[in-house]
Amino acid sequence: MRILVTGGAGFIGSHFVRTAAAERITVLDRLTYAADPANLDGVSLDFVKGDICDADLLRRVVPGHDLVVNFAAESHVDRSIDGAGEFVRTNVLGVSALMRACLDAGIPKVVQVSTDEVYGSIESGAWSEDAPLRPRSPYAAAKAGGDLIALADATTHGLPVVITRCGNNYGPRQFPEKIIPLFVTNLLTGRKVPLYGDGQNVREWIHVDDHCRAIMLAAEHGRPGEVYHVGGGTRLTNRELTGRLLAALDASWDMVERVPDRKGHDRRYALDGGKLEALGYRPRVSFDDGLAETIRWYADNPSWWKPKTRSP
């Protein structure tokens, strides 16, 4: 099988490439700040540097693949609050260009990788796939826009696309602006960690390798035009997560700096993953084991993350 992975040099995309390494892989990536070609070291693939907004490039690259998986996205909420333009460009216009290229090339299966943040915040229970989209950040709104474009192409043109939505990922090689690598690398270098507001915002955590296995399952067995949640993660408040990281790195709460809450900060996310579980999905990596492995990776690989931080 020939697979095109857009955004394949980023955190989740590169892990997916390793998950699917037995297949013939093409990676298309613009190599923005959060991508790193080193994430793909040791994997046999064809690499194309380029932008999913470039329709001419897509017309050359997309044909001939059996599966296209789109990870290409601007994904950091704080950056979207500072400026939404690049998020709309990549996450909406880029998705539109890619879906059109897949239609024109007759790609047999497409996966649009999305996020639980498109639903906004939920006080209790968990979202099902038919829950209304109520994004509350520019990032989430742009991802919702891309999802709707993909689903519209499925309905209007018969594009064989499935959408996966997942909670917060963690694991090796995650750019250190996200909370787990940020806190780990700060603590490893003796710097305090910033905790937003009261720390009671709840997120669902899943190891990146479990997420990638779920995406492959949805690609192989998901019904075109359907949305699938990747659930089964561990739900923690940000304060609980902070406590686990402090304990793992033998640090005290004196290393925590309370900072003003983020604008429009969603209070709680939770996904009902029963639909994908009915296809056979089960997470394999426990949060305790995955977190310990992740911390060890950052401790053992400062040459990867130090150039990406302001750490000495």
C-alpha cells in the first residue's frame, strides 16, 4: 500500500509514519517550526518539502497513493489566540486544497486527523460523534472548518474520507511548547513551570502510538463520511498532571508558577470512543508507563529539544 502522510515530520505525523513503516510512505511537509526531519531518521520513505495549500504541488504528489492521511495543521491554541490567520490558511484552506486533490486523483481512502477541541467544553459525560461543533478558540474553529469541508466533499462528491478526533497526545519528540514536554524540559533545566488559572481544566491524555494505531484502524475499517473518536485515554486536571510530573522529576510545588488563565480556556474535554472500539480499537499504553517512557526520552535527548527552547 502506498500512503501519503501530510505533516509527516511533525510529532503525531512522524509517529504514524513509524507505525506504518512497513508500507510505501511519502511524506509531504512544509517543515514549519514544530516539524523536524530528524523525527523521520531511520525510516525508508520519499520526502517532499511543500505546502498542502499548493494546489499545483498536490496535483503532482497526490496521485498514485492508496491512502492519504492529513496531519498538516497549525495546532497550538496560544499561538492561534495571538493570530488566527495562519491557522485558517492551513487548517481550512489547506484541507480544502488537499481534499480536492484527493478527489481529482481518485484516492481510495482519506483520513482527516482532527481534535476533541472542535466541540468546545463539556461539563459532564462525554461527546459522541454527532455532538454539535462549538469551538471556542481560533485553533479549534479552524480545525472544525477543515472537518466540515472534508465532510461536505464526502456528501457532495463522494470523497471516501473519514475523520478521527482525539484528545491530548503525549510521547517522545513532541515540540516543547505543549504542556508535558514544556514542563519536563523546564524541570530538567531547573526552571519553573507555568500553571494556568486554578489548574482544574480537565484533559484526556493518550499516548501518541495508541492514537496512531487508532488512525490506521479507522483508515482500514472506517466508513467513508463518518467521524470516529479515539477515546480510552486518562482524564486528569492540569493540576493533577502537574503533580505527576513534579513527582516523577523529584521536584516540589515551589517549582510551579501560577499564571493568569488563557483566554477562553475550555474547562473539560471527554470523548466517547465506543464507535471505534466496536471496530476493535483498544489503547495499549498505560498513562503511567507512557509518561515514564516520555520523561526518560527527554532526559536522554537534550540535543533534540534544547535548540527548540530557550533553555541554556
